Amino acid sequence: MASWIQSVVIIGAGDHLAPPSSAFDADSRFTVSILARQSSISTFPRHIKVYRMSDDYPEAELIEAFNGQDAVISTMATVGAERQKAVINAAVKAGVKRFVPSEFGSDTRNKKALAIIPEYFKGKYEAVEYLKLKEALKIGFISHNISEQTALIFNDGNQSWSTTTLTTIGLAVKNAMLIHEKTANMYFYIDSFTASQNQVVASLEKAIGKKWQTMHVNAEEQKKEGLEKVARGDFSGPMSLIRYINCVQGHGGNYIDYEQSAKELLLLPKQTLDEVVVEVLK
């Protein structure tokens, strides 16, 4: 029986969230294409069709690219998240069956996290709320220097957060399309594993065979510095703030602590921290 979702177009597939395009491309049940801005310097496999789009995403060009597509998957960068509303409108007008917004990472529905860096989370949160109005679908940064074997640890380093590999993110999106009757208009939480900063360091030490140097810092002070950087327009500030959100309890970093994981539903592989660390070091 043919899949309800067969043709998939991915927006922003040239950045670090490229694995979704690889997951679909590797599955013969799907025909994948990519929508890229004219100014993008990203390169793509020659066999994948690429729709080049004006940087301001004109509706007419979007509708033309979306015509005949079953699903649109957005991996647009955070700074461009507010543009997703226009993309959503075009997808609706083109008759797209499924739209997956750029919501791969921290729990942007967590009000404490949203209050810390609204500049990063507000656009994504609003895109999801907008999708709810359109009756569409939707579906945790640490500082470890591998070359120098050093790590900056917030507080005691024992708070855990939920994390998912990029490959598994791509697989989750693809598998959600295959069971469309169970995934429509759903918000899914997935994790490859849950880990603390200290556990990551221990795993790295085990894999490398060398003791790491760790420096503990006060999370609240890091949050303050991050907010000051954001106010100055320093874009290194949000990195620290996202680490705060992940590592300080109550901000949605460990979302599997209060939400049910969709790993089994989406047939995702079982992974461990040690396995992933070894793979990353390769």
C-alpha cells in the first residue's frame, strides 16, 4: 500500500539540520526535493531537485514549488522562524497535506525558557500556534572542547536534559509521515538519551582515555551575562542562555521528565550516550 506522504520538500536543508533530507532521500518510498534561497551557498546532491527561491520567499514562488508536494518540512534558522507564517500560508494554498515547522531542539513551549530568550523562541512558538489555527502538524548547547579536553560546567553539572541526534531527528520526521493517521496535528517529544553535563564529560574521558579539566560556573551569573550580551546585540549570548535552559531544572531541558517519549511510536533506534560520543569523535 502506497504511503499517504510521498513527495517531500525540505526548506533550509543546507544547514546543520540537513539529516532530515538524508533520511528521506535514503528511503525509496519518498521523493525528496529542497527549497533554497538564491543567496544560499549550500550545495546539495546532484540527483535531488532544488527549487531556488528569492530570499524574501515570495508567495507565488512558494506556491509554485509546493504544488504537487505532500509535505513541507521547515528547518529554517531561528532568526528566520517568523517567516514561516508566509510559508505556511503558501503550503495551505498549494494543498500540502503536512507541514512540519522548524521546531527541532529546546521546548519552546516552556514559559520560563521563552522569557529568557524570546528573540530565539518567540518566532518558533508563534509558528506552532499559527499552525494550530491552520490545522496542520508539528512535531535539547553545552561547552566541551574536545581538542583541549576541557569543559565549562553550569552549577554542579548533575542536572539532566533530553537530547536527540540529528540523524534520529531526520528519521523521526520521516517515520511520522509513514504513520500519518497517528501523527496528524501532534506535538512529539523524542530523545536519543537523557544525560547530564558530568555524564557527558565522563563519557568523553572514557572514549578518549584521558582526564578532562572542568570549570564550574554559576548558572545564574551566566544567564545574566547572556542577557547582557543579547541586549548589546552580541549573538554569543543566546548560546549561554540555551545552555542555561537545558541545564537548569524547570526550563524544559529535560522534557522527557514530564512528557511521554514518542520513540516507540516513531520506531526510533535505541541509543546510548557512550555510543553517540564514540560516533562524534570519529
